[in-house]
Amino acid sequence: MSWIEILDNDVHYVEAGDGPTMVFLHGMSSCAEAWWQQFEHFAQTHHVIAYDSVNHGHSSNSPRDTEETDRTDELEAFLAAREIDKPILAGNSMGGATILRWAARHPGDAAALIVSGMGVAEPGAPAFRTVKPLDPDTLFLPIGESLTQRLRDERPRMFERYLRIRSTATRIEFMRHPRSRNSRTIEETKDIAETIGAVTSPMLVIVGALDPLVPNAQRLHGLVGHSNYAEIPDSPHNVYYETARQWNEIVSEFLNAEPPTRPRA
């Protein structure tokens, strides 16, 4: 476990392996440790690293009376602090949205982009979920349809593990006192359908077939003409977690088809 100071926040991260650098970005209310199955797989060939975004995991909370940090600014600051200049970026849900905004700012600067459980909303559709204050008695954060009832029935330990690793004091504090969303995040998200088509970095769009965001993922694939698209059957929003083996295999095949990336210094 390690921490780094970026944008006045104390950010927790985990890393393993050696080789081309692969940065994992978690979803809303999740955490870096949720990528443990990807760490086991990709650390054999890559330097894998994942951090807890502000107000998540073991990172610090932002002040209650200010906007949240823009997560794309946070990603830029993290990459700069770790001197990572040609990353493979992989993110699910909120993490995938952060990658899209980063890619719009840096159209050709990634070795590869893996956008999971995310896409581009149709015009006029809401781009963000409203965060309602959490009641004072809840300790394990609800997950909605992020995982299936099948996982809960057949692999209860995996289901419970996800609840435990994400329900940290940092995240519970935020959920009981939600901060306002960053204004730059809102503006860049509104423009993403117009800006994402300029991206030249290799991109894989991967989504679970049960995910309500399948139409958004398909729309993203259409906007980025050179992108690859994969849909994993019987898989939910958190496809990387529930069907990790299939997710890892698809991502590995995509990365192996791309030109070699620059190893970390």
C-alpha cells in the first residue's frame, strides 16, 4: 500500500509487476482493490497500478463545502507524478468515463484505452446519477445492479468481498455528505460525443450484455471508428469483477494485437 500527494489530496494506490504500465480506474463507490483479479492476471506481463480516486477507498475526502476534484485532472496529475507518459488505461463505469475525457484531451497519448461498462449517452439523456445522502445506519454500501443475483447465490464469498473492500470510512463519509459534482467534469461530459471521435489511440470498448449501458457502449464504438467492441454474455455492469476471466482474456487479446508499448523507466 502506498500514498501520493496530488492536487492537495492524499491518494492511495497499489501496484505490482513489471513491463508496460497499465493503470486501472475504478467505478463510482468502488476502489483500487476491486481490480485484484486483473492484478493477478496482468502483473505477469505488465506493471499494473490502480489508485483510489478522492472520496473513495483509502484516499482522503475532499472538503464538504467545495466541488469534487475533476477526476480527469486527478488522472493527469497521477500520471505526471509517477512519470507515466504512454499509459495503457483501463477503467470501468466512472473510471471509463474518466478515460474518455482524458482521451479527448490527449487524443493520441495512450498506448491503449480499455473502456469498460461505459459509453456515450444519447443526446438529452442524463449523464450522471444523483447521489442521495446515505442513512446513518448503513455500513455496507448498496450496489444496485452492478453484480447479479447469480453471483450472490453461486459465489457468495466473491459477492461479500466486493461489499467489504469498497465500504471504507472515506466512501461512507462522502455518501453521508455528498459533494457537488465538478463543473469541468459536467462540461466535458456534455461535449464528449463531439470530441471523442478525434481519438487516435487504440481503443477497446467492453461491456456486459446485461449492463443497461450497452447502447451507450455501442454508440461509443460507432463514434470511434477504429475501436474494437466486445460484449460478454450474461454479465452485469461490473463485468471486470463478476466475469473476470473472460474480461481478462479479451483485454489480453486486444493488447497482444497492438504494437509493443514503452516499459516504465
